[in-house]
Amino acid sequence: MAQINQNFLELQGSYLFSEIAKRRTKFIQENPNAEIISLGIGDVTLGLPEAITKAMHSAVDELASPGSFRGYGPEQGYDFLVNAIIEGDYKSRGIDIQSNEVFVSDGSKCDVGNIQEIFSQDSIVAVQDPVYPVYVDTNVMAGRSGSFNKDKNQYENIVYLPSNAENNFKPSLPQSKADLIYLCYPNNPTGTTLTKDELKAWVDYAKANNSIILYDSAYEAFIREEDVPHSIYEIEGAKEVAIEFRSFSKTAGFTGVRCAYTVVPRELKGRDASGNEVLVNDLWNRRHTTKFNGVSYVTQRGAAAIYSPEGQAQIAELVDYYMTNAAIIRDGLKSLGLEVYGGVNAPYIWLKTPSGLDSWAFFDKLLSEANIVGTPGVGFGQSGQGYFRLTAFGSRENTEKAVERIRKLSL
Ligand code: MLT
């Protein structure tokens, strides 16, 4: 028998969203007539905008003809998409990104999960708590986490940075040196954002400590307020210390289509075992070309259409739709006297569970009494205990219905 990778045995239970799906399925089996509203995993519900489907249809037609057929494409993405990304997401904000710094992929989940592979085994990893579980779990699989401490509900070697109501869900800088720092803004799950000055403090920390910030910006399109940075590279010097992850999943309805990109600046350096500088970009390129064969041509044509004038107008409508849902949930829950956060620059609403219920107890109550699926805050980490996340990605009808059902609960 082959020996397995022992690190995998340190993983706790099942992946959060699989666990939720499992409980949902069980409930439906036992209550086949229940009309479930899913506001758990952040999965979008509106169809793809027309500009995107049109571009994808004509890409399919191109593939049907030998003259315009495409086989393997560049692993890093076609120029037409990379250039559209640079123009649309960076140049327009005065940020200079070169084409060899952009890596198109099939999703930010994969990129934020895989990026840790190129760093040393003994890197100290810091995460916000609560946090998107992929950052932690992939470091557990890599053997960087140490053992799980059941009492603390935390891994021994991971540096957890609590985000809670006391610090306005903006964690303090690490007390000790962290090598890799995962930041997510607008934040999943709490929905909070940082100002430019606040983000600058992280960049300054990273510079002072030779750390690398892994900046997950999957929810950038939902930013509504001024003075909220759309990219970490708006902060001077950030290209020396940060990798940025962006996704089309929530922005343009690509959760099933799959396309995202990662920016690894050429200025970003790490050190080898002898202390020599190494370009992180070269290593990521090496990894990407070895393990990935590129996103399909059809998908990349669809993604590039996001940046056309029609595409921009249509995705703005999508985002507005979801942010109106966010306001409906936020205002509805507030009017019930609940403590509610997020939902202003992010499609997530983070609420304090009522009556002192723990996160999973509230999950069960909501599922059994209101037939609503949400996400228990503790699933994102110990600091999420006593909190709960609802997404704004449902249909308008279901969002309004969900608020009405919650209104009828005795909380
Ligand atoms: C979430 O619900 O946190 C996200 O949809 C999960 C993901 O993007 O993988």
C-alpha cells in the first residue's frame, strides 16, 4: 500500500461549503416539500450578460473552422485578454502592469490555493480570522500548519489575526514576523474594506518584515465607496511585496464558466536557501506552465468581452442587482434589531447570531424553521463563532422572501 501524505490527515472535517451542501441535501431528503432558499455559498444566480455570450458563441464558431481553430493556447492567457485586463483594471487606475505579470487561470480558488507551493515549507503564514478556508486548508495540506488545537479551533503554527466587532473587523498587524500574509478585501466573509491608509500600513509592514501579501480581491467590483482601494497596487511600493488575485466569478457570472487572473509583479522577490534573490514571477510562471494548460479560448473570449463598453454596462447592472439584494438583507435584518455588518462594498452580510446561539445552531434554526441556507461564521474560523454569513447573490424574489421568513422567526 502506498503511504499517504500525512498532512492531509491534519485537515478538519470536510471543506466548509461541502459540509453545508451535505446538510442541505439531508434536510431536503427529510423534508421534500420544503422550499429552500440558498444564501450560503456565494454562487451567482443571474445569467451571463449578452456581450459575453455573444463573444463566446462566435468563439465557438471560430473553433469549428480549420482556418481559425485553436488548440493549446498560451498557459498565461491570450494577449487579447491580458491586454484587456491591463487596460481595463490597471491602466485606467494609473497602475502600470506588464503583460508578463498577468496569469489568466480557471479561478481564484485554485490560484490562492496553489500559490503557497512556491514558498518554503517553514514559511510563517498569517491569516485574518474569520477567513476564506482555502488559505488555511491548502497550507495544512502543504504541512505548514502544525497540529490542530481542538480547544482553540486553530492550527498551532498559523498566525491568526482576529477580526471582530471590537476592531471593526479590521485585524491588527501581526505581533511577530509573518512571511506570507493572506488579505482579502472587500472581505469574505465579513464584507468589510480598508481605506488606502489602512492598506498602506500592511504594505509598510510587509516591506519592513520582508513579507509577501497574498491579496485576494475577488470582490473588487462591489466596491461602492470612495477611498476604498480597488487594487493593492494603488499603494506605492506594493508591487515589491504583493501578489493580487482577481476573479470574474462574481463580477460577471463566471462561477460555472471559470476564469480569473493573478498578478505577480516582476519587482516581487523572495530568497533562496543561500540568501540569493529570486523573482517570484519566474517561479509562478514555471509552476503555471508545468501544471496548467490555459483557460479555454471560448472562455477567454467571453472574459475579454467584459471589458467592451457593452460588457462594462451589463456587468454594472449585474453588480447593482446584487448590491440591491445586499441592501434589502442588510436593512431588513437591521430593522429586526440584529447586529449587521458588510453589504455596503461587498456582496456578503455578516450578522451577529441572535439570542446567543452559536453559528451552527443558528444555521440549523434558519434551515429548519425558515428553510434558508446560510454559512455559519465559525466555519471561517474561531473568531467567526457567534456570527453568520448571508450572500446577496440570490434572486431578488428569494432575497425578499428570505428576509420576510426571518422576520417571522422568534429570535
Ligand atoms: C464563498 O461563498 O465564500 C465563495 O463563493 C467560495 C468561493 O469563491 O470559492
